[in-house]
Amino acid sequence: MIIEEGVLKDGTKYILVEKSTLIEELNNLKNQGYDYLILMSAVDYKKYREVVYHLGSYNDNRKIVLKVRTEDDILQSSTPLWGAANWFEREIYDLMGIKFEGHPNLKRIFLPEGWHGHPLRKDYDMSKKQYVNMKEDGTDLVSFNPEDGW
Amino acid sequence: MIYSILQLINFILTYIGISYSQYLPPYGALFQRLIVDTIGALLIFIAASLTIVVVIYIFRKWMADLQQRIGPNRVGPYGTLQLIADALKMFGKEDIIPDNVDPILFRFAPYLVFIPLIMSYLLIPYGTIYHWAIIFTNVNVTLLLIIAFSAIPPIGEIIAGFASNNKFSLIGALRAAAQDLSYEIPMMISLIGVIMLTGSLNLNTISQYQWHYIPIAILEPIGFLVFFVAVLSKMAVVPFDLPESESELVSGFNVEYSGLRFGIFYLGVFGSIFFGSLFISTVYLGGGSDLPFLPGFGYIWLLIKAFIFTFLFLTIWVSLPRIRVDKYMNFGWKYLLPLSLINLLWTMVLLLFIHGVL
Amino acid sequence: MVKGILKGMFVVLKHSRRKPVTVEYPEKEIPWHTKRFRGRVILNLDTCIGCSLCSQICPNESDHMVYFDYDNGKNKRKIYPAVNIGTCTYCGLCQAICPTGSIRLSNDMTLASFEKDFDYLPDRLSRTEEELKHHD
Amino acid sequence: MEEKILEVNFGPQHPSTHGVLRLKVKLNGETVLSAEPIIGYLHRNAEKLSEFNYYASNLIFMDRLDYVGNHNMELGYVLAVEKLAGIDVPERAIWLRMLFAELNRIASHLVWAGTMGLDLGMITPFFYAFRERERILQLFEMVSGARLTYNYISIGGVYNDLPNEFDEKFKEFVNDFPARLNELKSLFEKNEIFIQRMKGIGILPPEVAKSYSITGPVLRASGVNYDIRKISPYLYYDKVDFEIPISHGMDNYARFEVRFKEMEQSLKIAKQVYEKLPPGEYQNSLYKKSGLINIKGAGESYVRTESPRGEFGVYVVGDGSKKPYRVRIRSPAFHNLSAVNEMVKGLKIADLIATLSTLDPVFGEVDR
């Protein structure tokens, strides 16, 4: 269900979509020939998080932007539609903290497992330093006091 | 006209006027033989390690020349002392032995690779210098001995790979086993062709034979090619350097080695290159047998042939990619082995014509 | 079967006739060293008006304004840029933004010195490496 | 005898992982069962860092993304900011940017050719490739003053014009590069061992490539005719004629061929651009000296450019202040790498390394 439609500054059409009908919108866009997921990015507008899907197609230069807003940081995962969504969503979860239901293995992709907080959030506390070290069995140990750091 | 080293030493001592026969213990000849052979072995050990150092220098300069760069030229004039500096660094560097490693095997694996190589240098007939024959072993099974000695280094590599408790070196060791197994057989079958022609296992007679007739490389071209590829893979030169493939296995079996032990492995690689070229020029091109127009200097002919082959091996090393393990194995079993068998048939036909006997 | 391999080896052998390309840097000078090479930052104390634009545009704050009493008539507040050579990325933004062109990047590449402190204060920043070496 | 699965870490510190990639590889003897890439070892979060700087000073973060093709990285960011803030760029600056984008593509492909040779065990192509790349770096140093992180593009144009000794060096490079390129190619092309190692290995069918949104030479080697310079031309790519090399081989050898043909095409473009260079202003005077700081932009803009590894896009969100609100980077090597697991199942270790080298990932860009 489309809430809002319009044209962006650089001329591409964008639609704002209900959180619940995200997957159907993506699906019928894909059937309309937008088979190339260019980019999935998340922007933190403090009151809500906005996930922006840039969709294009491999045989012409059509481009469309699909936006969805979420306050409680839970969305449906679009991995069944595109293989690329797997790593996109893992990165958005890692850096922005939005969980995607139905994702095969939603783990952090860049930061070590035990990292506290999601860096790209506006409310992320930059002053607290976190040190990463390797435990005996090879997994990562993240801690705040510098002694565990080497 | 060819005198042995023993006669040379007798000649010198009698020339100086020392007659030492009265000091000898009862079995004088045997004791005398012992001294002469140990002197010969020491001579060869020093000469071999010097030639290996020279081969490494040639390799680095020749590779630099092919790649449009200068190569070592800082230490000593034109970089000649660079290798001495490397050797000293090799001795000086700390020889780290990781803790959960098999203590005994890890320490002795490099010597297993290097000692047989140096001993096989003794077996090559180096021909003559002004009628003094530099032949240390005139036993009539030198060819067999060489094959036996050349079978030990791969075992050393396998032990090194297994002992150093590291996944990459384990895969490197398995590759060393595969490589040794699948290319030893074609090499030996092509050597059988040579033995059938010359009728003896003694390398000296093989090289003399080729002076009387024509070099066996021309007689048996297929055998020569099969032998060339088999020796190339015995030396682990790039197309076949599977046990020590740097880009895949982080340098295969010698991953955990450092300092002197790594230096011995490194010398082993280049030692086997020079030995391979000596071996192939003696067996197939009649190295060391003095040719008519330079009567007494067979040794120089051997050196010329050996260095031609060394440059050829090094050019192959510089310009070819590495072959894949399974392609390498089926190339060995499906192409080299049948070719060497065809070579046997061809030698029978030759025997019919040359000796009129089967 | 071996035609491709021999062709590759022939190309490699052809290179043995060509002259080596390496330039032995310390002994011989680099032939193509251009005037525009972006080396160490250098400050002209007389023309600096203390507008602190260079310290604002500097991406990682290695250029920060510091009080240094040197009066050149135009700089009332007597604040001049000090650059931390260690963190500077030589991007040339301070040179591009300076209205009076008093801070620029010299061609100086040999920055080895006995001074442990990387933070070049204005008086040290205004002298080239040669002067610094002879001076102390 | 049940299968013994050996799990090996082709770890962040490995001679041929092109940077800090850790591959968790399950091996059964020599054959690879699965290879799961683990990334993040070079993660500096350039996206968060660029929220604290002015628009102009974020250039140094964009340089250090794909540190081999960095002119294209700056280009992507600057085009996005110019569209956001509505800055128009003089004619000559656009042509100059195009000239150096193509030269940078050749330099990046030469680095790939050299390291691919190393991964297969050949030592010499590395030196021939880097000898040619050195001449391109000299051209860049002559113009921008640096050899790797150029910072040559400013928002609104370029920082300085071509010096007069540039012309003679450029002509000299352009004249004898094709011969040197063929020489480098002949080392690989008909070499039986090379063909044996590359043909039919690392198969990437077009549907898998499309679903993993792979772009660039890797996609074009799987037979999909998709190049941003042709599909949605930016700068003046529609005023220059060149073809897009395509191959339907879908394997390592096809990727090798596509990249070498691309170098020839890039040289052809560079020559045409050099003739069409108009005289005149090279930097928008509004943002010359102290105008660099007060670049402001509101709204959002996404610009797609063709970097040597694929479609590099920058999505900038501005809130009207002098600093960007959010900068999002689409890095092509990130997606090319995500398909490694599909391409490598059932191959040998040597093929895993060969496939990785033809994917040509650069880890500044993958980890951002």
C-alpha cells in the first residue's frame, strides 16, 4: 500500500510504502522488470529509521526508489527476491541495528560479534572506546577496559 | 690415458720425494683408499655448496635481467657477495621451533633433504682435466645409486610437512608425496632405454659410450623429453613446484621453518636444479667424456652443458604458471608413462640396427 | 601442444635485451620529480592573516591554530596554523582554500629528522627541511 | 571411511587474498566444499566519518576506498555532491575528469593483471604490468602532485590544469602502450598451462550474477551487456565512441579476456578525450578559494559511475547544512565477493585462488 509518491531532486520516481506491505511492493516491482537491486541503505532520522531501496534493471536505465519507515527497527527480509539482499541486510543490521525477519543468518558482517551498539546510529556514543581481542578458542572478545586490548 | 685421483696423489708425493709406504699399517691400500675418498668427499662438499651459491646468484641476476630490473648489486662488486651475506643471515637468524611440533622429525627433516643431494654429487663422473680424471666412484651401479639418492629428498619434504603441525604444510606434504610417486616411474623407464643402449649402469661408461657413438638425446628424442620433464618435476621448478606453492599454500611444507633450517631447504632447491642439469647432461648428452678436438678437458664440456640446462630450467621457472595438482597427476600417468614405454620399443628397434642383437 | 608456452618464453627472453628500468633512488635523482609534488606543508608567516580556514577544512584536524607572537600587521589575533606532520594526509585542501596562499605544500619529501615531535609549530613550519637541519 | 573434512582458514594474512579477506574453507582433500568469506578486517566506517566533515574534505575518505582505482572513487562522490548542491562544472573540467578516469581504469586493470599472474605462480607479468602502470602514475603526479591518493577533483571542477610537459609524456605513453599490452597479454593468452588453469573454472551463470547484483567486468564476462557508461552516461561518455567487451564464457578465462579488451577501449577513449579537450576555465569560480567551505545541499541524490570493479554509487543525504547528513557508498567489489561461495564449490584449492584473483576485490572498498 503506497503512502506517498513523488519525484526526487535528481529526477527519479520514489514511492513510500507501508512497512507491512513491503515484500509485495518489492515483488510486483520486480515483476515490472526492476530485476536489479542497486542499493539498500538505511538513514537514521532520529525519530524513525528509513530504509531506501534503489532498484534498477539490467537491460535499460530505468530506476526507481522505494522507501520504508520503521520506528521499532523490525522489517521483513527481502532475501527470497534477491541474493544480494543477504549481505545488504546483514550490513544494515550491523551498522544501523534494523532486524530483518526471515534472514538466513543475521549476524554482524563488519564488526566483531560482541560489539556494543550500532555505529551509524545518530545516538551512537562515539566517546566510549571498545577493544577487540581474540579469546583462546578464536572467537572475538569485545570489552571496554583497555587491559584486554593488546 | 685416464688416471684416477689415487694415482694423482701418488704422483705428487713421489714427485716431492716423500715415500710414505713404510708408514702404512698392514692393510695399506685399503687405508690409503679411505683417506683419498674422504678428501674427495670433502672437496666435493665444498665445491657443491659453492656451485649452489653461484647458481642462486645466477638465478637472481638472470631473473632480474628477464624482468628488466637490476638484481642484487649492492653487496660486493656487482652483488657477488650478496649470497654470502644471505648465507650469514641464514645462520644468524633465530631458528624458531614452534612448541606443539614433532621435536625430532621437525629438526632432522631438512638434513634428510640436503645430505642425499650432496652425496649424489659424488656419483657424477666429472670427466678429465689434462688427463686427471675427476671420478670419485667408478662402481658399476652409479646410475642406480643416483636414483636411490634422489628418492630420499621427497621423503624429507613429506616428513617436514607432517611434522610441522600446520594445515598448509600438511597439504604441501601430501602434494610432495603425489609428485614424487607419479614422476619417478617415467624417469626410470626412460633411463632403462639408456641402459639397454649402453649396456651398463656405470655412468662413466654411459658417457664414454656417447663419445664413441652419437649422444643418446639424438638417438632417443622421446626418452630425452620424458626424462627432461621428469627431472623438471623432481626439482620442483615452477610449473611443478606443488609442494612449495607460495601463492596457494603459503609456501607449502616449509611454512614453519626459519633460520638455518629454512636455509638448508632453500639450498636444497637450487642444489637439485644444478644436480638435475649435471645428471641430464651426463646421461643424455655424454657430459664429461672428452671430445676429439679438446682431448684432455672433458670437465669443461660437462660444465658448459650443465649451465646451458640450468639457464633453460631457470627460464622455465621465470615464465610459466603453476600447474594444477590433478592435471599434473593425469599428465604424468596418461602422457609421460605411455611415452616412456614407446621409448622402450624405440630402443629395441635401435638395438636391432646398431648391435644387430636383441 | 607447447606452442603457447614457447611463445611466452620467447617474450620473456626478448626482455633480456632491454635496459633495466629501476632508478637507484639514493644515488641517482628521480627523473620525473615534478614541481607539483605534494610534500611537506610550509607556511609563509608574513602573509598569513590568521583566518583559520585551513584548520576548519582539514579533514583530520592535523592543522590546528596556535598562538605565536609574530606581528606581520595583518594578523591581529597572532594565531597561526601548526601542522602535525604525522597525521597529515597531504591532500592539499589547506593549500586550495587559503585566500592569501600563505600555506602551501612544498616538494620536500625527505622528512627524516631527529626531532621526535611531529607537531610542527608555526616557526618550525615556516622553515624548509634544509634550514631545519642546518639550524639545530 | 567417512569423509574427513579439513577446515582451513585462508586467513586475513595470506599471500593471495588481495588484502584482508578471511576465507573459511571446508576441504575434502584438495577439493573445496564451501568457502565462506569473512570480511570486516579493514572496516573504518568511512560513511560515519564523512558525517563530521565538510563536503569538500570528505574526499580523502573516498580516496581510500578502492585504493587502486581512486580517481573513480572521488569522481562518484563529487558528482553526487554536485547534483545535490546544484553546482555546474565548466566544460574543460568534465573532459579532464573523463581523461583521468580512463587512465585510472587502465592502471587498476594493470594491478589486477600483475597480481593474477602472481596468484597463478608466474612472477614476470607483475613486473611488466607495473612498469606500464608507473608511466600512468607519472602522468597523475605531473597533474595532481600525488601518485596514489590524487585529490585532483575539487567540487566544481579540478584543482589545476595540465602542465605543458604533460602533452609530450602522454603522447609517448599512448603510442607504445598497445604494443606493451599485447606483449603482456601474449604471456597469458595462448599459454596451455594458463588456459588449463582458467578455462571452465569459476563458472558464474548470468542469473546468479544478476541476483547477487554483480556489475562490472565480472558481469560482462557472464554475457550480460551492462555498463553504466553506455546505459546511463555520466560526464561526456555519450560524446565518445567505444564498445563494451562482452564474453559468454562465464569463467575465469572470460573475465581475463574482458578486462584486457577493456584496457584497449579505455586507451581509445583517452585518446579521443585528449583531442576534444576545449580551452577555458577548469574550476567553477564560485567554489575556488574560500568558497570550498560553504557548499550546502538539501535533499538526497544518488549517482552511478562505472569504476574498474563495477557500478560505484554514492547516495548523499543533505539537510541544508555544510556537512552531509548521511553518505552511503555502493561498492561493487562487495557484491562481486559475495558470490564466491557459488562459484567455488567443488573446485580445487588452486582454482579457489585463481577465481579470487579474477574477481579482483580491493578490501578498502569491500569493508568501507
